[in-house]
Amino acid sequence: MNLFVNALSIVIVGVLAVSLVYTLVVARKQKAAEGDIDTNIPKPVQKHIYLSNPIFLSYGIFFALVLFIILFCAITFLR
């Protein structure tokens, strides 16, 4: 394997590890929450509703990586 594949593998494993830890932390917070489920949304989240959403952030990172891989393949194999 070349350096690019190794670096990309490390990045992918890192993103997966961070996502797993973040999911576990959020799940524990949900379990610990008692009382009313419908609470007020914090002001920073109301201002940046799409930027604060981890799903949209994950999709953005995924599509950026896909475009990077396509660009790398196009540069490498279409010379």
C-alpha cells in the first residue's frame, strides 16, 4: 500500500472512533436526562441549526472525502 492509502485509512479509523465516542456520550446524556423531554433549544443551536447538526456535518465530511478520492484517482490514472 502506498502512503495515500495508509493516511486515508488512518483518517477513516479516526473519524469512526470519534463518531463512536460521540454517540456513546450523547446516548449517556439521554439516559441521564430526567423529567421533561421537550426542553428549550440553546441559542447557539437555534442560530446555527444546520452547522450544529452532526448528521449534516458527517454528510459534508463524507462527500468532501469522496470528492478528494475522485480527484486523486483522476489525477493518478488519467495522466
